[in-house]
Amino acid sequence: MHLSYCPSMSDSQPLLRTLAIETSCDETAVAVLDGDGRLEANELSSQIAAHAPYGGVVPELASREHLKALPVLVERARNAAMGDIGLVAVTNGPGLVGALLVGVRFAAAYAWARGLPLVAVDHLHGHLVSPFLDLEGGAARPMPDRTLALVASGGHSSWYLLADGEAHRLGRTRDDAAGESFDKVAQVLGLPYPGGPAVDRLARRGDASAVTLPRPRIEGAPADFSFSGLKSATVRFIRDNDLGGVGADDPPSVALDLLASFELAVVDQLLKPAPALVAEHRPRIIAASGGVAANTLLRSRMLALGEGLDLEVVLPPVALTTDNAAMIGRAGQLAHASGAVTDPRRLDARARRSWQPPGMRKLSAAEGVR
Ligand code: KG4
Ligand code: ZN
């Protein structure tokens, strides 16, 4: 993937104050960043409550909620901005096409009406720059060339080498994304949606060595991994032990042990390729991003990995691991500084056919949506 950023330029000169919009899935997010990538506004309206009764994201509902929330959040963010907006950045894919279109059309109209430049941002590019943002009022850190970056979210699980303005994918999941497997296991146990945070919380009370779960490797592709066998084995254990729907309030200790063992297996799968990738590609730092980078065990294992390899590890603040507009704004201003610009009259959403929002597979079998 071409990242269209120029590392040396982003190091030296301030960029344009940026209004950023992200509506790719179930969070409406708007941010304003100053030219140094300092957050002046970081607004988020979660749709979790709207989708929760259905156990997953309902695309039509997502679009409707974005339509309601977006003007309010933009107004709030503009009021918090410390100066004139010079650039508009918007996620144009991948994601739910209807949800993306709400943000894309809003951003295009906003930019066109004010004569502002517009940049379209790939959602993944946003996650990749998120570790370099600061939530405490500091400027964004320049992204060093040769960063080894893990993105683990509800839609992606891949390792990249960021070098010369390009993201070179080095390894990837062959089936489910890591976040998807957290969501599925949580759903079968009757934990609240999305599952990652609930599993994280409960796993802290379990024994991760209690249940043996598979950690398959892909023959001939040592940097790739798989979660579907692990997910199926975990679901089978839940059924065999009559743990379906136990819920988060008072789960038996065997459920806590299972969650701790499952979480450890996911983290092992994600991190296993790292030492060999470091040896081969000699990165300057290691970074992680995406919703799963909020996970307590993944964060501590990443830091330990860096210590063992004598490499700095950069993690986003937990609040910027899941979808947000600050990361889209930063990716947009870096792209714009290296010449990227989008015609507001031509910008369209770029859904990806293979992309499924978290929980969607279950929904296809669920009752209709009212
Ligand atoms: O990056 P994100 O907000 O959306 C996508 O781009 O997909 O990631 C959402 C995913 C969900 O699957 C959610 O369950 C997972 O991130 N997640 C976590 C944690 N917090 C969120 N997974 C494990 N541990 C967490 N603490
Ligand atoms: Zn995301």
C-alpha cells in the first residue's frame, strides 16, 4: 500500500490545521489537529448501544446514526479549534459503503463550500500513524522510516514494514482478524459487544495455562497466522463445558481460565513472527495499532518483546487504538504534505468486498432488523 507520506517533510515543517472525519463502521468521529499533529478536538460518538440488541453492526443503522451525529460533532470540533481549518481529511475506505458515504459526502461538501483542500485517507493508514499521536497535548511524533508495525483490529491482522513512504505487508492472517475472534468468543459466552474489552477484563482473573488451545502455523509462510482453528476450538470448549451464555457478571472460574488461555493464544499467534521479521528487516522501532492493541496482555508482551530485542516499542494511547478521527487527520496531513489531494466532486467511498464489520456473520443468520 502506498502511504503517500514523506517522512523528512513531516519532520521539518508544520502542516495545515486539519478537520478529520471517520465514519467507516460504528463510530462517528471528528477531530481537529494543528499543523504539528497536536489534538485540538477529538470527538467520538459510539453507536454501540444502537447495535447491541442485534449482537453486531447493522449497516443501515450505522449510516442513520452517522447522519445524526456528524453535524453535531463537526460543530463541536470547530468550536474547539484554535485557528482556521486549512485541510479536510476523510476516511474513504475500507468499511461499510453506506457509512463511509455519509462521511465522504459531508467532508467533500464542507471542503468544496469553503474552498479547502480535501484528502481521502485509507482507514488502515490512519491506524498505522496512530501510535505517533499524543493525547496529552503534545505534537505528533515523526514517523521514523523502517518501522515494523502490527495492525490488529476487527477487520485486519497484519505486520507491515513502513519504509520509503510505503507499507510493505510482511505477514497476515489467512482467515479471521484477531478482533473478530475476540468478538466471536465473547458472543458465544454472552459477553457484551464488542467482545475485546470484556474478554480483556475477565482474562485478568483467569489462569492462562489452564486450557490448551491450538496455535497453527501456515506452512511455507512463517509470518502468516490463522485464528479460525483457535476460535473453533474455543467455541467447542464453551459448548462441551456448558458455558454458552454465562455472561460477564459472575462467570465460573473455568470460563475465566478459558478466556485467559484464549487471549494468550491470540497474542502468541500475533507476536510469533516478530523476532524473525526484526532479524530480516532490521527496523528502527516496533509499533502496534488497531482495537486489539488496547489489549492488556498484547501491550505488555509487545513491550517485553522490544526489551528482548533491544528495540523501542511505540503503542498508541489506549483511547486511540480503536477507531477515531485523530489518526485520520494525521494520516491526511502527512499525505497532503507529500502532494496528495482529492477533487471533492469526484470523491467516492471505497468499500472492500471482503470486508465484514464485526458481528456481521452472525447477523446474516439473525432475525430481521426493525
Ligand atoms: O480498530 P477497531 O476499532 O475497528 C476496526 O478497524 O476493526 O477494532 C475493533 C476491534 C473489535 O474486534 C474489538 O473487540 C477489539 O478491537 N478490541 C479488543 C480490545 N478492545 C477492542 N480486543 C482485545 N482486547 C481489547 N482490550
Ligand atoms: Zn479500525
